Amino acid sequence: MRKLFTLISLSIIYLGLYAQNKTAPGPGHLSHIDIAGYWYTIKSNNFFQIDLTPANPRIAGTGDQVVFYNSNTSTFNSIQVKNVYQYSDARAKKDIQPLSDGLYKVLNLSPVSYNWINPGVEKRTTEEGTPLKDIGFLAQDVEAIIPEAVMTDNEGKKLINYSAVIPYLVEAIKDLQSQIERLEAEKGSNSSIDKPIAVLSQNTPNPSHGTTTIPVEISQYATSASIQIYNLQGIQVKKINVTEKGKSEVQINTSDLKAGIYMYSLIVDNQLINSRRMVVTD
């Protein structure tokens, strides 16, 4: 253990001197320590920096990422921390645009449980000893839906920035809330029963000769509506588009219909709302 502390101390001293000198490692610099199987290596064209100047030490490397990865076993390491804060200062950003299609993207994500092919040293189990699976997403699936949340490293491994999925979750919740508010807007102010998307009433007069009136009520959120009239053989004989929203009356000219019994239906957004019977006389 003393050797390990010595290794860490030497590494920090060296890196502290490097941070002060602000010069890249070169000839004459310490580049390798080998003590009882522990080593620390800095390649001539790469560096690893520990800045002890601020109260919160800073770690950096040649690239813009610090990777917790065991090169000997080719496995990523886990980290344990109290909190994780991601840099998100508005002053550092540009081309800011609101997100859209949050609900669509979230609904197309496929959460899964899985076991790692190469799990590494850590074996997570319940108190009873039952192996625990990991849960999450498959990077290739997420990349097809939210490509901004996935990166591919220089070895071809794909990684997910799970934090990048959160804004779409928030947007999806807002989309759902908008739908709830839209449905609530259709409720009667003093009624606990939801109003249907449309209402079809009985025509008057019935029987009719020449003209008859069909009262209807169409939701303001409907995109299309029509009254379709059929004879008893199931053949459509008339179709009248209803363009007015809310309560209205549709006038039907029956003078060109043969005397008999007919069925009329209200179709809203390609859905059958209701059907009623009317009688036409000579």
C-alpha cells in the first residue's frame, strides 16, 4: 500500500510541476514509473493534467474527454459520485432553438434490460444473491431517433449521453399536457362527463317531404366531418360535408330521393360517430 501511495504522490508532484511549467513532456521529463506492478505513462504526444490551483482540482487530457477504461481488460469502469453537474451556461451557447417532436421521439425509444458480454470485475446481485441485469437503451437504436445523444469513439464503440435524452422527455410531458388541456377544454363547465367529439341528432320533420333538418355538434378540434345517407341496400345516395364547428343544422334536400327508409351517419375524422333512420315520403 505504501508503494501505491508513493506512486500517486510522485505522479501528482510531476503533474503539478507540468501544470506550472505549462510545457509538454519531452526529453528529461519523468515519463514512466514502475513500482510493484503499478505504472503511470505519458506518451510524448499526449498529456494528462491535474490542476491543483483551484480548491476543486481539475483533470484534463490531450483530448476533451477523460475516459475511465481498463485498457488491459478492454472494459469501461463505473464511477461513484454524489452529484454530477454538466456545463450548460447560456452564455457559452449559440443557435439556440426549441425542441419539437418530443412525444414522437420518446414513444419510439425502446428501453431494454440486458447483461454485458464482458461484465468486468463487478458482479451486482440482490441481497439474496440473484444476479442483477442492467437497464437502458441500445446506442444504435437511440442513434436512429436522437443522433445528438450518441457518439462513436475512435475504436468504434458507441456511447449514449443519457442526459441528452432528458430534454426530449420534458418536451414529451409538455406535449401530453397540451393534449390533456385540449381534452379538458371540451368538457362541460358544470359536467363531469366528457363531451363526445361530435353529436348526431334526429332529423326533423321525420317523415319528411322535400327538405329535412339534421342537428349536429362538431368539436372544434375535428378536421373533417360529413353526413352520409344510405338506402336499405347499403348504397350511399348522398354525402354532405359539415364545415361549421360547434352546434349547427344541416339542411337535406330529399326531393330527389325515392320514398322509403334511409339511414344517415355522421363521420368525423374518418370515424363513425352515430347513425339514425329517416323516412322520405312522396
